[in-house]
Amino acid sequence: MMKIEIRYGAVGGQGIITAGALLVDIAVEMENKFAIESPTYTAAVRGGPTKVDVIISDEPIDFPHAQAIDFFLCTDQKPYDIYKERLKDDAIVVVDSHLVRELGDTRNWKVYHVPIINETKVGAGNVVLTSVVSLALTQKMTNVISYDNMVAHIKHWAPKGSVEMNMKAIEVGMNLIK
Amino acid sequence: MSQRKVLQGNIIIAKAALAAGCDFFAGYPITPSSEIAQYMSKEMPKMEKAFIQMEDEIASLGACIGASLAGKKALTATSGPGFSLMQEHLGFAVMAEVPVVIVNVMRGGPSTGMPTKPSQADMMQTRWGTHGDHPIIAVYPAFSDEIFSETVRAFNLAEKYWNPVIILLDEVLAKAHMDVEIPEPGSYEVYWEKTHEISDLNIYDRNIGENPPRIDFFHSYPIHIDSLEHDAHGWPSFDAKTVDKMQKLRMEKIFYNLDDIIKYKEYFLDDAEVLVFSFGISARSALAAVKMAREQGIKAGLFQALTVWPFPRAALQERFKKTKKVLTVELNMGQMKYEIERIAPPDVKKQTLLRANGLPFSPGEVLETIKEFVK
């Protein structure tokens, strides 16, 4: 059985709910998997710590929150501190190198420090593209969806006139970790 | 595997309602149910169906009752605080026997509580929130496909039994995007039996246990609808014999038809030593836990209630003949556990896993409780 658990941590407004929803869309509608994305957020939709759990499996999913996380991407210190629980010992962890400074005990995680937010602003041109940059990072590090399906889906999903900037965002995400 | 789509839980409800023939929505948006109103406000005008954003939840249910009396299938959606406001009109709908469907996406309470956190703390409010002895039907889906099928069923039950039906949903699933199979129209029942042909004006006249007829009230008949106790014609009456009959008519239409109304799912129960009783999101934790328990050689099974009111008493009592341990798992300080205590024989050991802090139970927590219980 294939089952992968992914968690995104951020502050509200950074786009991770969109990243999770896109990932689930591609996994289910293009790759025939079972998947669920469940967000946890606070009353402060913008600025409050937010997490999104995504589970993708080739069997129906019982419990929708992640229990043994394979991949954790986090773009702010506060959600990192709150949501770093339930990671597998050998989890892949990607954190924003400017905004997550204190990692604490990193066990046997494979940790990558990359300037996600900054590169999105500079490289893709707009911070709202963090969702697509995060999606591309997830694709590269986990291979849970195929690169081709990701590109095809984003082309189809991107609002009119924004396809090019979304493609640029994919490129930024793919190149953040060499 | 057939092609599955990704939809948010709230949107599955909205789509299912339209599939069930819902042609009127009145509501006041509230987290975590807002996407239902949002979707309806976009889609219903395209279908030449009516959507109204009301000034509050009291008016929302009032408008739905009016629409239903005019022959429409009406829906409103809310969360705990709004459901509290609806209780007066809920009683009216029960008393006047008006079909209407109400979605309550539960959140942490009491009062405005925790808008973005899940809870299952409106179970008893759903049963007894409005005053007086009254029948109520409540369904509670847990998995994506059930959200669709139970919503359609809620409309069918409302129409069939002339009663308000409540759909309970969890914040977690209302907000989650998940794979779901939307069945083809025609592959599920849509109940719609409306008659303009009435032989006399005694619209409430029928034998105890019979389904009431669905009458288009405003189709040229001078029919009286009253929140006071009434006679067969709908006129106020406090005559003891009449009241006795009307009370029974309302209660028994549900209790004569339990087989049609009650639905549940059973997992691994045939040889189970411990029966886990749960519903909604907690049933999903419990199902994962029961599977883990089986892998460890522990004979645990799950009884997942899809109809929570009326309570699935007979089916549980059948299980209690063989299974002598019951664990109730619910995200509240203890509500449905009292129903279990009422119906389980004294030789059945009862345990609970309860919590109301906004965190759903993890499968591991349920598993630990099961292991402790079977020791």
C-alpha cells in the first residue's frame, strides 16, 4: 500500500491551503488516488498559525489528519513550533531560511533551509505564488505526483493571464533545492 | 476505480441538496458552514431557484418554512450559535409538520465558542433543543460519499415524514477537500410526492403511524397552519382527545417507520469483544483504531451511526446480546453515552472517550482506550 502524509505549516494568507488543495486535485483527478486535505486554522485567517495536512493513498483514507508525516514544509517560526509534531524520524523537512530560525531537536530528519518566501517574491514576482512554489517543492522532494501532471493542472487551473507567472513559480520551486 | 472528484465537504452538501431537488435556500453565513451559502448564492440563480441571505438565523428558518409550505424543498445551513437561534422555528416546523432540512456544521461551544474547531457537542440540542415533546430526525455522515448520500436522504425523509431533518457535519470534514464520487442522477432515490388532490380540508387527518400527505398549502385551499395545538383541519384545539391524537400522529410517524429512517454501518462486529460506538469524525478515528486493534489481535468492532436521531436502539441491542463491552467515542463532555447507558443491559460494561477542546481524537488515542478496556 502506498500512503504518504504531508504537512504544510504557515501563517494565514501564505497560500498553503491552496497548495494542499492543488495537490489533492492532481492526485485524485489525474492520478486516480484517494486523497484528503484538511486545514486547521484560527479565527485570525490572515496572520494566524495555520496547518494543512494532506494524505494521499491508493486506499480509502480513514482519519483525515496526518499521523506519521513524511514531508513537512514550513514558512514561519510559530507554526513550526506548534505543528512539528507527528513527523516520522526520517521525515523530509523544508523550512524558510529567513522565517524559521530555531529548529530544536531535528532527530533524523533531512532538513533543508531555503528562502521560500523571498525567492517567490523575487523569482516569481508575487508572494501569492507561494502556494505554487510550495507545490513544486513538494513534487520535487516527494514525487507523490508527477511533474507533468502538476504542470498540466496548473496551466488549466491558473486564472486567465496568470499562466506564465504560475509556470515561473513552478520553476522557482523546482530550483530551490538542488 | 471510477473517476473520483475533489470537493470540499460543504460543497458536497450543497451539490447533494440540489441533486435532491432543493429549490429554495435562505441562510445567514457562519463559520464553518459558510461555503454552503456561498455555493448556493452562485448556483441557484443560474437554475432559476431562490437564494436569500436573511438578516439572521431566525428569519432564515422562517423563510424556509414559508417556502416549504408553498411546495418548495427548502434548505438552510448554520453552526451552533445559529442553530440555537433556530430552535423556536424548529418547533414550529415540527408542530405544523413542515418538511425542511437544516445543516448544522458543529463547532466548539457554548456560545460563539471556537468557530474554527470541531466538536460534537450539539447532539442533545439536536434532539431536545426546541421545547415540548417532539419527533426529530438527524443524520450524521462521516465519509465523503456519505455526505452526498445522507444529504439526499435527509431531503427524502423530510418530504416523506413532513418533519424537519437535521444534517450534522464536523468542522474538519466541512473544510476538508477530499475525493468523492458524485453518483449519476437516477442512481439514487429522490422522493417527491406532492398532491393537489385533497378530498376535504382536514389535512392533518390520518391514522396513527401513517405517512402524512404532502400538500401544496397555497394551491387555492383555505388551509390553516398554526403553531398552537390543532385539530385535523389545523384550527387551534385544546380538546384532550384531539391533542392526544395529534401528539401521537406526530410521534408515531417516526416510530412506526424506524426501519426506513435508521441507518448505520457496522465494521468487524460479528466476533467483537468490544463495540466502539461513534459517529462523524470520531467514527473515522475509531475505524482506523479498530483496524489497528485487529492487526494486534484485539477483537474490536465499530458501530457507526448514520442516523443519530431517532437513536439506533434495536440494532445496538442486538449487538449487546453477544458483545459485552461498549466504548462510546464522542467530541463532547458526554452526551450520546447517556443513550448507550439507557439501552445497554446491565451486564454490558461501558467506557467512554470524551473531549471538547477542539482537537479530534487520533486513531492512536482510541486504540489506547480500546487496549485499556479489553485488559
